[in-house]
Amino acid sequence: MTMLARDTIGDALRNWRQRRRLSQLDLALETGVSARHISFIENGRSLPSRGMLLRLAESLALPLRERNRLLLAAGFAPHFPERPLDAPDMEPAMTAVRAVLAAFEPYPALAVDRHWTLVEANQALSSLMAGVASYLLEPPVNVLRLSLAPDGLAPMILNLEEWRHHVLERLRRDAATFGDPALERLRDELTRLAPAASPSGTAPQVSVDARVAVPLVLRHPVTGQRLSFLSTTTIFGTANDVSLAELTLEGFLPADEETREALAAVA
């Protein structure tokens, strides 16, 4: 769970250390301090400096948002800025995002925030949205809800059970990584969704070994052609802004020649 306002700095540090499955000694070795010092911080007997907190947060691989919250819990100002993605000084980064998405065409690609809300998408994605209920396309669009809802993309996904498991497992990992209750609530919501009927009663033929990757196999809503994708993830590895650090680009590349040719023809 994300650190609550009433948590002390010791509570917050202990919660994240346990979430990362580290002992006090493990964290001490990672940070270059004594286990006794870690124990004193967690028990409230020692108040860490701002620099020490940033070192601890780095060792715990905390998201930037949680590093700021750790600092606030100790009475320090946040270290990492958080700007809206449409702020003027974010334009160079968003131009880069749009360039990456455009480079994926004729293959679909999109950008989402930490809650899987759609931020940007390329033109190739739009043709796959035919037949999706209009309310699922009204902003803010949650792409995971869109993919698994019975009146969303789910009826077109040929390997729905496999893809659904992949989505829910990824949400579980994201919730553990970011400590965000909103992700846990989204996972609970999607788990309760009634699975949609697959457009085919037989398992789809896939060209990708399941031991290598989980493909997304679907029937194109307009042409009826079978499409098989491998998903890729891109992030800003050196972002110092909270919003930019939480932005994820998802691209879907053809997993076989049939898909490559079908999408080229549609384009």
C-alpha cells in the first residue's frame, strides 16, 4: 500500500523495505550504512538527513513519487518536480513520445500513465477500436479496462484467457512495484469482469513459443483477419520529473509474417 499521511518516516521505510523483501542488514549493505542505523530510523530513534533518505530510496528502487513522499514524511520538501504532461517545458519529451509512436506505424502503439490511462496513441490503433462500446473510448480511457471489458476488445481476442492472465499478473507486479492502491483496485475490478466469449471456440494457432513471450492474438474487427502481436515497453530511463517517469510506451509488433502483411495492406 502507498505510504499514508499518518505514517512516520520509520513506518514508511519499514513498509518499503519489507515490500522489497530486504532485511535491515540487506538494506544497510546496499546503502553503505550500519544495520543499527537502519533500525534506529525505523524505530524513530534517529531522524535521517535528506541525503540519507535519497540514498535509501535509491537502494529500495522507489518510484520518484514515493521518494517525494518519503521526504515529506520526514519534513523535507519534495526533490523531484511533477509537471502536467501538457506543460510547455514538457513539450520536447512529448514530441519524442509522439515520434516513437509514429515510428511504430503501421503497427499499433500507445502511451499510458501509471494508472494505464491513455495519454497518446498512433493512427494504427484506431482501426482496432471498431465495435468497441463508445463509453470505453470516452476520456479518460483506461486501456486495460478497454482490453478486457466484454463490450471492449475482449470479444476479438482469440487467446483471451491467456492474455487476461498476463494483464492481471502485470497489474499485480505494478501494484507491488509502485505501492499504489489505485492499481490494486483496478486489478480487483478487472478480475471481477465477466470473461467475454472468444470469437473462436478453438485455441488460436500462434507462431510464438509461450516460453518466449505471451502474444496478443485477435481478430481484426473490420477485415476479420487474424493478427498476432508481441508487446514491447519503453520508458524514459533518465527522467527526473514524476509525470515523465511514470509514462510508459506500449508498442505492438507483428509476431508473424501474416500479421505484418495484413497491417501493411490496411495501412
